[in-house]
Amino acid sequence: MNVEKVLDTMKAAGKALKAGEIAEAAGMDKKEVDKAMKVLKKEGMIVSPKVCYWQPK
């Protein structure tokens, strides 16, 4: 599922990433990444250390 792919990509990076960087690293469309991140945010699985950057909690 895209949500797991996005989370795995974020964990593998080891640093906070922007949605566009996650899309590029995962080989996904940015719109799909945005949808997956919305789910992850709602579930509290990712946090934003600074504006527009996200990382696993």
C-alpha cells in the first residue's frame, strides 16, 4: 500500500523530507504521496520538525 511505501521511504532517508522528495525517492506521483501522508498525519505516525518537512514519529 502507498501509505507503507511512503513511511518506509521516510524511515530509509533518516532525515525529514518534503513531499516532493518522498515522491521522487519512492518513485510515486506526488498526489499519491500527499494522500498517504494525510493518512499518516491523521494516525499520528509522522511529525513535522519544520514547515513542509516530515519524518516518522
